[in-house]
Amino acid sequence: MLEESVRRAIRVDKDRLMRRLDALAECGARDDGGCNRLAFTDADKQGRDRVIGWMRELGLTVEIDAIGNAVAIRAGATDGPPVMCGSHIDTVRTGGRYDGNLGVLAGLEVVETLNDAGLTTRRPLAVAFFSNEEGARAAPDMMGSLVYVGGLALTQALDAVAIDGARVGDELERIGYRGEASVPGPVPHAFVELHIEQGPILEAEGIQLGAVTGVQGISWTEVTVSGQANHAGTTPMSYRHDAGYAAAETTSFVRRLTREMGGAQVGTVGAINLDPNLVNVVARKAVFTVDLRNTDEALLKKAEARLHEHLDAIAEAEGVTISTRTLARFEPVSFDRRIIELVADTARSLGRTVKELPAGAGHDAQMLARVCPSGMVFTPSAKGISHNPREHTDPEDLEAGANTLLQVLLALTESDEIPTRQASP
Ligand code: HGY
Ligand code: MN
Ligand code: MN
């Protein structure tokens, strides 16, 4: 059992954390300083190889499972389920260097800090990265952690087809990360994910850390519109069955819908592909995605219903046929109140300001919350920018996040039960 005064005194090495973040950013580096490590690509492999190399250098026992999740274990004084931290190291095409990477590399920084101090935690500690959290190349997002907790069958994940036509299982084999460990994976004692907020709230309110209360609901739909190719010059407007128009009209409908609904409702048409995609041809086909999110499940359902009503109406009006396919659908998730309060109290004990807030993005923690007490620590995002090479968080904020993660993990490894906030006398 770690002496309380000893464990409360140790701190991470900010410069070492920054060096690892910069070194990982070299994998799939973009010219503009961002990262492009779409899941299961060569760049993803390069990032995986580098992180697993660090895990092994730190003396961790690394297990790779059948969907490519990596779990690195640091032995404790006792056996049993580890306290786990981690996140993801795949990125979107226009990724920054902190989304996901921070949670994994801060976990390694925690391990190295404990190694340097010669400290052995009571419970084992695990640092994980989960495959394909982004879901941008192959849906759904949080694919690896969803398989890890038994929420998605391995075969279904392996048979998922990427936007470039590749099969996930084939890509996993190709990059050499179809591991031996079985899924669902072992249930941790608890799970804590450090992540950048990716939104503007903490920075706007001048708050240094976030104790995340949960994750909003996510609805991803792929819409396929089939119209009729025709000549852009000779075809009277009343004769047209224009798939491109149906896609564009739906894009503006999604924006109107979010304005009408207000509150937490957000909506995005992020990907549109037209066929034949030529200047002088009325598009015969459009395939596009609609991303709807809300913290309230009933309102998210309402938004989905409104979208489908709109699609029926535009199909009728334009004389096109429309089909839809659900790419991902997750209800809102609430994290364990004890972990939320542990994060908040720990941040304050480190002299940081902190607020409770929900996560706007999906996270692996929302999947681990299905099987064990889970929570998240947020650091501010400069100007709220993310999924953009300009994503930035000040090193001091990253350090505060990593020290909060360190202390939360130690509170969990050294206690019998999940600590609860002491009722004030
Ligand atoms: O889409 C998301 O919220 C996450 O970045 N996968
Ligand atoms: Mn992320
Ligand atoms: Mn992301």
C-alpha cells in the first residue's frame, strides 16, 4: 500500500510527456503540423508500433486483442482487475496531436513516474489504446472499445467496410495487429480517460480542468439518393431528378433543424459524394452522412424522426429514391458519480479550477462505462478547435491533466472500494 503522503507528492514530467506527444505526431504527420492516422492504415501501424515500443521499454506486459486493442499492464502488489486508463491513437484525416493521444501517453507518463519513484501500486495499473475510436474510415466510432466490452460482435467489426472499400479484418491483418487476446476483454476495476475537451467551454470560462459527467447521444446515418443523370443544359428544371439537389437541400435542412430545436442539438453533414460528380451532369447519385447528437435521448430521437420525414418529402418532391443505413447509434451515457467527484476533488486538491460538464464527442470511456466505474478528465482546447491540425492545449494544462490522472488512478489503485466523497460534517 502506497504511503498517502508519498503518493500525493509525486508529479509527472511535463517535458517527457511533450516529447512523447511530439514523437507520436511524427507518425502520419501532415505538412501543417497535424496528424493523419486513419484507423488500420500504415500510419496507424506506425503509431501503434511506436507506442507499443514505449510500453515495452517501460516494462509493461502488452496484450493485443483480436480487434487490435492494446492493453499494457504494470503489475501491482496484488493480483486482480487493474485500474485502467487510456484512449485512442487513431486520428481523423485532419487530426491534431492531442485527441486520444493525450490519454494514452499520459498513462505511459504515469507509469514512468511510478517507475522512477520505485513505487508499486496495490492494484495492477493498465494503459490501453483502443482501435478505431474515430470511426471516420470505418464505422462505428469507438469500434475497438465497443468490441472490448462485448457491445459489438468481433465478426461484425472485422467485416465492416471502410469508406475506401477495404474490409477492417483484412486491414488489421495487413498491419499485423490482429492479436491473440480474446474479446470481450477482461473487465477493469475502473477506467479513467484523460482527453482534451475539443470544445470551447473550459477555455471560455477560464476553468483549468473538466470532470466529465457523461457523453451525449450519437446518431450517424448514411443516406443514398438515386436520381437520374441528365444534361445540365438541356434538361428543364421540371424534368430533373437531381440527387445533388436532394443532398444539398438535406444539408441545409439539418442546419435549420438544429436552429429550430436549439439546446444541445447539433447536426453535421460531413461527407458528400456525388456521381458522376461532373460540372455539366445532373447528379444521378449522392451518398452522404448525417451526424446528429443530443444530450437528451428523446430529443435525439425527435431529430432523427424529423430527418426521415424530410427525406421522404424531398424524395417525393424531386422524384428520387432515398435509402438510409445506420452507421452508429449510441444513447447518452452518464459516468459513475464517484469517479466524477473523485476527478473534481483531485483537481481541486492540486490547486486547479474544475467544472463538471458533458462530453460532446464520443469517447472510449463511454463504452468502458458499460462494464466498470468509468469517468474522464478534460483539459481545455484552445479556441475549442479539434479534428483540425490547429488543435492545441497549453503544456501546463496537459501537465495538470496528467497529474490529475495520476492522482485519480492512485486513489483507485490504493483503495478497497471506489472512493466516495466524504459528506461534509
Ligand atoms: O465522433 C466522435 O465524437 C469521436 O471523435 N469519434
Ligand atoms: Mn478522441
Ligand atoms: Mn476524435
